[in-house]
Amino acid sequence: MLTKYAATVKNLRGVLLFFEQEDAASSIEWLMKHFRYRNLGIPPSLGEKIEIKKPFVELIYPSGELKKLVELLTNMRIERNAAEAVVLASAYISPIFALDEKSVRFLRPLEAGSVRTSKKLTNRDMKLHLRIADYTVLDFYSWSVENSERFWTCHEVEKLLNERKKKIEKDAKRYWRISGEGKKFLMYLDSLQFICERKGLEKLRKLDPSWASAGLAIGAAICTPKEFIHE
């Protein structure tokens, strides 16, 4: 299991989330066309909605603790498919591609910041900002997982949450080329902030931090990417 997990992490471009296949079709087609040599992750809950063939790869849970984390979020009223995508995207160190409006809506309770734009992007612009989103997730990962582990033992919860908020505010400056008013292009996701706000920290602390924290990194979701592209 861990061998497959490690091999998948190395070449994963992002994790897909969608509910209405017809609405997501144009974004899926664009991703397949422009990222032929990188894999796109399909969470188990979406396995029946799409044929698993290149560039798609079905994601596995590298640990049962991550399944328990999904259950915790689901019990706190996060839609199950959205919870699974967020936890697995964190564990696989990848951004989420939220391919329809329903996906964006179900992720919104976990939102901890955003980047908006009114610009129409070329294919080149979009590929650049998807790479930047990759760096966002990668650069957050080690720091935010270590920060997450501290919630099991530290009582200064607000201090730890503020550290995460400051990281997000700083990272948003990466998107200066497109940032402004308009439609939401990217959402920062923080499950840990949501859990703390909903008084769920004691339940979280019943999980093994060595694995659960891997599902609690600050994440990023690209919102309905095809809508921004002007070809």
C-alpha cells in the first residue's frame, strides 16, 4: 500500500472533485489535453463516475487514520466527497481541482482565504497558475503538518491558528498577476481551522497525530478552471 502511495505522490498533478459530470466535462477535457504526462487523482468516492485510465489514477488511503479524519469531518456536516478530496489532497500533497459549482459550494465551509480574478486567462496563464498552486501546496506541506501535530499537545490553539492565517495571507501574494476583484479562482482550505471553530478538537485528538496530521495540511482548490480560460 505505501509503495503505491509513494509512487502516486511523485507524479500527481491534482485531485479531482465534481458532482455533475456534464458540468465538469470541459474542465476534465482541458486537464487531460494539457497534462498528458502527469496523473490526475480520483478519490474512491468518484471511482464510479469516471473510467480509471491514463491520466487518471484512483487514490488509496495510505492509513486508516485518514479515513477516520474523513468521518470526523463528515460528522461535522462537511459533504463526504468533499471531505475525502480534502484529506487525500493533503496526504498526496496536491491541489484540488473543483470542477463544478457544487464542488466549490461544498468546500466553502473549509475556506480560509481566496484569490479572485476578473481576468480571462490564456492556456499559458492557466498552466502557470496551476504550477503556482502546486508550489502553494508543496511549500505549505511540511510546515503545516508540523503545525497540525502541535494541536494534540499545545493549549495555545489561537496562536497556532493565527500562524496558519498569516501563512495564507503571505502565500496569496504569489498570485499578483491575476489577483483582484471578480470570481473566485482559488480557495485556501484549512480543515483544522474548521474543526477548532466547531469545537471538534477533542474528537480530533483521539486520532493518531502521526497520520491524521498528514491530512490536515493547508490546501488549495482551483475553482471551475475552464471558466477562466479564453482560448
